[in-house]
Amino acid sequence: MIRLYLAEDHQLFAEGLMALLSVHKDIDIIGHASNGVTALQQIDALQPDVCLIDINMPEMDGILLSEKLLKQNPKRKILILSTYSNPEFVRNLKTLGVRGFVLKSSGFDVLRKSILLLHEGAQWFEPEIEELLLAENFEPQDADRFTALSRRELEVLSLIGQGLTGNQMAEKLFLSTHTIETHRKNIQTKLGIRSTAALIKYANERGL
């Protein structure tokens, strides 16, 4: 049985989430708070297996709450729940020691899976964001900028060369248009190419 604590300030969302989670016999919600200060006190007293924490809360937000909890216990299993999908934001959470990140737009099955994974000692972050973080951390070692592109960026570049729109690429690769646009910007930065027309030409020259 996983002892879960929920810190979420939107009452309707919190009640719906607790109702869904309570259906599963492997998860026991042992506490809930609508602000960071109360959550900090209760988590310290209850010692849950996994803490599911929203970012935007009154009195103390989820980031500061996570920081304080991890200072108390660096092994604390914290799963962040948020509407923000900025890779830099997630990188900062990882640096703090947060073990998981789930978007509120994700399905319930994804949330439950991430809770189970954290309880087992693993980490779980939204796949699209993980992919963007890996791409940003890539450091070119070859003089040819083409080799600096990640596998996913090569796929996007190939589709750009075929003249596909952002929406078409997103549908084909099962990614969001935001992610596609981020890949496009990374490609342009790595190749030093500004315009879409130049990217199409480059892709064709490379046989993509």
C-alpha cells in the first residue's frame, strides 16, 4: 500500500483526484492540504511514501515546499503536478531532488503510473520534456554541425525538408506543436540557419 499525501489548493480538482485515487487499493491518501505551510507540517508528521505536490499554492508554493521537504529528507519522493511544461522549470526541479513531474493535462493512468514508479524508487518525468532536456544538454564535438543534431531533431529536419507544417509534424511524430517548435529552434541554433526555406534546402542537400 502506497501512503500518498496530496498538496493541491484547487478544492474541486483535489476532491476529484482523491476520489479517483481512492478507487485503487494500492494507494492510500493519508492527508491533504490546500497550502504549502500546512502541507510541510503534516508531511513531516505523517511521513508519506510519496508526496504529490501542486506548484501554485498560497502561503508557500510547491517549489519552496519541495525544497524544504528535501532538506529535511533528501530521499523524500516528491511528484510535482503542474500546468507548466517549460524544460528549464523541470531542470530546476530535478536539481532540487524532485523525482517526478506530471502535467495536469496528462491522463489519470499516467499519474497513477508515475506514483507507482516513484514508490518503487524510480523517477518519472513527462517524456516530451525529458526529450527536450536531453536535446538541450547535447554538446557538439564534431566540426560538422550536422552531427550535433539529435535523432529526434533529424526526424523533424527531415519533415521540414518535406514541407510539412508544424501541426502535420506534431501529428506524425505524436508530439505537441510546442515541442515541434522547440525542436525547430534548436535545429536552427545548432545549424546556424535562420529561415525555414534555408532549412528545407539544407535538408534536401543532406538527402533527408
